[in-house]
Amino acid sequence: MEINGNTLVFLILILFLFFSSPGGDGVASQYEFTQLEKLRNQFTTEYESFQNMTYTDNFRNITGFKLSYQDIITNREINATYPIENKDYTHWANNQTYLLLPDRLIDTINTKVWSTPGGSPNNIFPPNITTSMTGHIELVANDEYTPIRMPVPNYFEPPTDFAENNPPGGEQYYDEWPNYGELHNVTFQNGELNIQVTHLDQVHTELNQNAKYKKRFNSQDGRWKLLNLKIEFFDKLEKEKHVSSSIAVYDIRRGRILGMSQSSKFHSLFALPHYMNLRNEENNEIFSEVKLLIKEYWNTSNYVDTLTMSDLDQLYDNALTKCEYMAFLQLEPWSQYTKDQIKQIDDELDWPIGRPVNISHIPPVSIKSGLLYSPDCGVQLQFNDVKGPRTELKVRTIRIHIIIGILLFAAQIYLLLCQMQHTNTPSSINKISFYSFSMINLVDGSLATLYFVAASVLPELYLPLVLSSFLSFILASIFETRYMISIYASQVNEAHVGILTLLRGHLRNEDDHVPRTTIVPDEASISGRLYGRFFFSLIIFIFVVSSSTSWPRKIRMIFEYIAIFALNSYWVPQIFRNTIKGIASRRDRRRNNSPTNRRQNEMPLLWRFILGTTVIRTLPIIYVFTYSANIFRHHRDVTFVVVLSLWLIFQIAILYSQDILGSRWFLPQHSIPEGYTYFKPISLQHSIEHGGGSKDEPYTVDCAICMSPVPVYIEEVEGTHKVDIHSYMVTPCNHIFHTECLENWMGYKLQCPVCRSSLPPL
Amino acid sequence: MSLEGPTGLFQYPVTKLAMICTGAIPLLAAIGGYKYLFITRYDPFISEYHQYYRLLTFQLASINESNVVLSILIWYQFRHLERLMGSYKYFSVITLLFLYTTLIISCSNLIFNAFLPWNIWNRFPSGSLPLLLSLFHFYKQYTPQIYQFEILLTKPIFSKSKDHNKQMKWELNDHFFLNTLIFILILNQDFVGIICGFVSWLCGVFVDKHLLPGLNKWRLPYIWRYFNEYKSVQYTSGTNNVDPTVGIIMSSNTYNNGQQFSSTTSVNTLLHNGNSHANNNNNNNNGSSNNGIGINISNPLQTQGTTQTTEEENAADEPVRPLGVQFLDTFRR
């Protein structure tokens, strides 16, 4: 497309439409405006009621907490409309009459989960627990408890037509949940668990999320922390997956974490103080401190004013597709450290300047006991063996891995340059397989893209990631693609030629009438075509790979194994190519070694390159598949690695046997057609066609390269039989040159210097 | 002798090494996340954590990117020094100055902080600023000024005189670029840069005047072979058309050069009979006389310069191409 003024304006307009979104709160219609106003009003009223709440008060109109477990046992069909008749709103106690939790569960939490006494000097907990933990989850009960009815307000529904301005009122109770998203139950017994913990220390104070200014809000920073908790659990085959993100409160002195998910049917933010004080210790101090924390968070972040349409959609989505979850976690104390030491560790991880801290021996953040309960689905789950390193430590490990990757890339670039230096003539490049290098190139190119994307996602690893991305990019798109262009250019002659013809190395005489293009396309057009193909296959490959990460485990594994196996068969096309080009055995090559065409008789690939490339490309796979604590959390499968290594060794062994025995040793003799030979006697008529020589030197032909006569062996003339037939060469197009002259020329181009028809390589 | 030295880094192995290290060490440290190893502060690293290794590392890499760029440019300007001293001696002098400046700055900081109650000298310079400043003395001392130029400002804005037609004149010479770079480098590290820069410049002066020993005696062990080999490879590569005796002379020249700057006589007597004796005397006078060192020293530099340039011309010769290749090259090009 030609870029002129109009198209430019058009493009800018399109891009503007692409990247502009409704600014601010994202409201795009009257209907949405009313929706958001209603949500804000609801939150404001509930916050007012929260402000007046004391520890001895029951929840009044807080969405999701209007009913207690006792209410639902007494009357299963009870409606949660405030105020409920005969409900006691002026008292509070830690039992199922006032809580969403059954008495049995409250007892479990108090005796088994939050059982570590706080405050003693032996139990010190780290204040900063940014981490991602992994572990196992176990189902305790999914049918013992009665699910609590939680209505979803109707005004969350999207409009049914454009003319609608007012969202419907009222609430709706779902007995059968709409069948999309997650299952509203947990059906597996044992599963895997990932927990991501990040700290919520600073909040945006305005709606404009792009504003760099963030504000700290926590006045009790040494005792309480607000966390973002993301809990993800699934069965081993990943058929059933549950994700819950919530705001959590972390009690640093006692090592307790309480997280509750938030949705349009469950406004858990206002219930955190009550539930945090479940053990009813220390004179309601916990209640008032957590209430202050929530208040500060609410006021600093301007919670109501900063609500947007996307928040609204998310709340509605969570309400419909997911169960609400309450997580009660107890951390393992870091008893081996004092408070000062922990502070120093935190400072060093936050901003490394080489404080005297042994960073490699910092214990992981681990959860001693944990319980997950869903009030609206009635599911109870239990955490086992959950732990993970601090995020900063994990980043350090990843950084080391990336640096090792950088070294591998550098080694690969060096080897490729050696290989390019080794095959610097069209004749030698002609023997290299284009497809071998396309496979290698595809992997490098997708790695470059992957690193590039990762660099923008992980700002703390920007520099090493960008460097690896840069290295793999120049490896893939500069060196490898350049090399592929010259391979392609040297093999253009062979396009649309059958394998048998290729095996023979030249055209049979009867094929001569088929018109063949003698004009070889120039490198610019080839490179344009190849770059196009490179980027196209790269995009397709990356799309497939990135979508494959979300496939179910079984299909994903099959795809992964097949893809790795296929992409590690990169020497197979080269073995095939060697067979086609028919390289002589090593002994024969030594025998015919002449100084002028030494390069052309060698094996096309350097052994250094073959072995180095194989090792560089296999090492990461071996690491990922055999080292069980690898950073990708990939499962361990030694058998696959052994099979893959054997396959690679087999390929290399074939290549080696081709080097030693000749590249066609495995083909039966009769199936190998005779190749073209440049060294042959010529007929008298042929020599006459070429002028037949001067009077002084009869039976000679002029060499068009050095312009001096070439004595030739003519079958019919006895006197010329002393001439060595290896001293001149006859091309398929019947032109005659000195051997030295033509071999030199063939170092540059595989075309006849006289008529430009293509020449079979030596 | 040409007025200006050849551009580029051909046959400047030490300068090349210094430039690469100045750029590569901070880059690698940044990638690996170990940049903090090159930060030195008295409090807390020395006084509290007792990390005395930092007293040795603060000169190895700059923390600041602009300092890295400035240092690389200054190293490039200093390549005249390598030409003057020879690679081996230059390398030895660099290590000597590195040790002296590190030692003096570290020790004075420790003493300063130990005896004065309040902690006023906390920061250390970052990067090779002390080393560059002490080499700066050598550069100034032994590099003659080649030319001067004037910049005429017709209507200076800030001129106080009412006569606006009066011209303002800036007189600059060929050193002005280096001076500017050094000036920026010092200013870049504010107060510490000025103090430590001054101390290390003094250090350079003292080494030059033999108040601090080692200029003529201190040579790095073991590695001199590397420089000799480096040179001889360079020379033999271009000996196609050159009289073989010259090659031998050259290698002996570099050997002596590496041994001691003042004893290049064996070469000079062969090449410039009359000149070399004078040079020799001049060189011996260096230690005692303070006047006119620049002029005296510039003579051996002359002889060396000429020999090296002839050498470069020979080395730049292309190898002989056979006729066939020449013929094909015409096709190809």
C-alpha cells in the first residue's frame, strides 16, 4: 500500500479509534451511568452502616452478610431482605447465629488453623510476604454444609436494547447457576494450589489510573497489612479450575491472613474486622484496628469515586461465575531471626546494596495450616504443604537462568558465524538444507518474540530480557535469515525439479526441451519473500504456542511432546540433502584433494556447528524435563528426555556415517543414477562447432574465462589422447573451460559464464 | 611525525582493553544485578558492615551511565599515552596508578573518618575517575599542544560594555575537548569528584616526579610476553615486501620499550644514530630536572612515531592476489 497523506490520516484515525476508550469511569451510556450510580449508592449506604458498627453489633444491610448460617438452617427459603423479622441486630457472638460459618468450622479454625499464639518472641513473622506459593489442596466436604442464599441485584444486568435507560430493580436468587465459567462446586478430592500474595501498600487516589501518584494509607504498618490474594486451585488433569482473587488482611503479630472474595452478591470488605476477630482475643482490639485499616484504605483510595464500569462488570461476573471464598491462613513463623534481622532482609531484598545478609538461605514463606470455605457453595477445603520463595528471590533465580540463556545465544551466534565462514561459496552452500535452518530459525525467532513480550511484562528483569531478546533477534532474523537467503538463492535452480533428477545432478537429454528459466531472481526479491515467510510462520507458531498454554493438560502435553520432537529433528532435512547431493566418502575426498576446490569437497556442515548447536538446543530441554524444581514448574519426565537425546544422537550418527562412508551408503547401488561428470572426451563435431582451434594449435578450444586455448581430448583423433581429461571441463550446455578457471568461477556463481544456464555443483 | 595521531584503535591494545572494560563491566553488572558491588560509602559499608573489599572495587565500574560514556571517551583521548610509552609500560603505569590512587583515597578516607568525629566524607567516587585524573597529568605533561584556534563571538549577550559591536574572543587549543570531558567528569560527581580528582591528580604528579616510586621499576610480571607476541604478530603479518631486518629491529624495539622506556638505545642507534644519544641523556635527566620535560620527552616520541607509522603502512598492504582472483574480483565487484 502506498502511503500518501490521505492514507496516513486514515491510519491515524483507525489507530486513534483502536486505542481510545471511554475515559475516566468508562461509562458509555445513560443506562451504564445509572448502573454505576446505583452501585455507588449501595456502597455508600453500606459504608455508613459499617462506620457505625461496633464489635457487639451484627451486620445490618451489608450485601452477602444479611443472613447467618443459623437463619438458613431454620428456614431454607428465607429471603435476605434487610431488615429480617425477629433477627437480633444489636448483639454479636462468634457462633453460627451471627456468622456465615457453621459452629463446627469456627471450632476448626480456632483450634487447628489460627492456633499459633502471637506475641511471643519465638513467633516472629515476616512483615513482607510478597510471594507466589505452591502446594496441595484437599477437599474436606462439599455436601455437609447448607449453602447460604445470596441474591444478585438486578441492576447489574446489561441492557437488553439501546433505548433502555433504567436498569431493573430488585434482586434475583439463583438456585441453578447459569452454566458458564467455573463449576459452583468442587468435585475433585485432591488438587494443586497456587497462591499469589502481593502487598497493597499504596493506592491511586484518583480515577485516572495513569497518574503516577500513589499514596500510602496504612498508619498501622508494623502490625497490619492489606494484601492482594489470588488463590488458584485445580485437579491434576486441569479439567476443573477455580480462581479467586480477594483483598486480604494480614496480622503481622500473629501471622494470620484472612481473605474474602468480593462480588456483587458479597461485599466482604465490611466484614473483615468481625471475621478477623474470630478468636475474640484482647478486648476487641483486633476489631478496632482492622476497622481503622479498612477505613483508611476506603478514604485514601476514594473507593466509591474511583469505581468504574469495569469494576462493576467484574463484580457481576464474579457473582455469577464463581463461588465466594473465605480463606483462613496461618503462616509459619521465622523463629530463627530477630526483628532487626528480618528488617535487614526485607531492605536487602527490596533494594540490594550488599548488606551482610545471607540471601541464599532465606527460608520460604510457608503456610502452616489453611482453610478455604465457600459460604454460598458450602464447600470446605484444606491446604497442605503450601510454600514459596519471596518474589525477589525468585526474580534473582530467573535472572541467573536468563543470563545462562544469554551465554547459550552468544555461543550459537559464534558457531553460526564459523559455519557461515566455512561455506562461503554457492557450491558449498548449495549442499546445506534450507529446511534444517528454517526449523532452527523458527525456534530462535519465537524465543526472540517471547523474550520481547516478557521484557514488557516483567519490569524488574527488563535489562537481561531485552538483551536476550536482542541477541536471539539478531541471531534469528539477521544471521540465520541471511544464511537462509543465500542457501535459497543457491538452490533456486532446483525449484520444481524431481528428486530423481536431483539425485542425478543434471537434466537428462530428453528433458532438454522443457523450457527452464535461466534468470535467477536477485537476492533482494528472495529476501523479501523469505522475511515475509519468516514473520508469517513466526506469528502462526506463537499464536498456537500461546493458546496451547490454556488447553487441558492432556492435549497440551501431547502437543508439547510432538512439537518438541518435531522441532528437534532439525538434522533430518540435512541428512536428506546430503543424500541428494551425494557427497563422497571421506577417503575419496582425501584422494581427490586438490588445492583449488578443497572447500567444495568438504562436508557442508562443520562438526563443531553440528555438535554445538545440538548441545545448546538440548540443554534447556534437559533442564526443564529432568530438574523437578525448575523455574517453569514443568513436570518431570526423564523418559522423554532420554528418547529425545537418543533421537538426536541417532541423527548425528547418521550424519557422521555419511561423512565417513559417503552420503549415499544406505541406498542400494542400482537406485543411484549416474551423476553429471564435467570431465569427458568430446566428439570431433563438437570441437568443430567451437572453431576447432587455430592452425598452430589444432584440436583446441578457447577458454572464455582466460582467453587462452584449451587442449581437448577428441575421441576420433588419436593424437589428442595424451590430453588429461581432468584438465578441462565440459558443462551440460556444452561449453568448455580450463578446470582451474571454471572451478574458480563456480566459487562465485553456479551459472555458465557464456550462456548463463545453471551448472550442477561439483 | 604527523601532527595528530592516527585515529582508530589499531595497535592500541591497552586503550582498547580499557575502553571495553569501562563499558562492559557496568553493563554486565547491570544485567546480573550486581551493580551495588561497585558502590562504596564509609557509612554503612565500611563502618558498619566492614566490607573492606569495596575499597578496591569502587574504581572498577561507574554506576552512572554518563560517567561510563565520559570515561570511554577520555580513554580514547589518552591513547597518545600508549603510543608514547608503549603498551606494556602503559599497562604497568595504569596498574601502578590504580594501586596508588585506590590506596591513597581509601587510606585518607579511613583516617579522616577515624579522627574526625562527624562523618563528613562519606561518599567515594564511582568509576575510574581517580585513575583518569592521575593519567591526565601524564597526558598534559607529555603531549605538546599542536594548534590553537579562536572563536569570535560578535554580539555576546552577557557583555557588560555598551559597545555591542565589540567582539569577544575565546582562545582554545587542541586539548580543549579532553579538558571539557575531564571537567564534566569531575562535575558529574560534585564535591567528591573535585576532592578525589585533585588528590589523584597530585598522585599522578608525584609518581611522575618519582616522589612515589615505581614509574621506571614497576612492571607487571608474566604478561610482557603477551605484548611482545602481540606486536610480533602485527609485524610479521606485513613482512611480505619488507626487508626482514626491519622486522627484527622492530621486535627488539618493542622488547626494550617494554623493559624500560629510557633504554631504547639499541634500536635508536641503528635507526637514528645521532639522535638517540641525545634522547638517552634527556631521558636520564627526567628524574632530576623539572623544567622542560615536555620538550625533552617528545623526542623519543618522535622517533617512535615515525617507526610505527612506517610499520603501519607496511601492515596495511594487501596480500598479493593471483591474476585469476583479480580477474574474478573485477567481475564480482
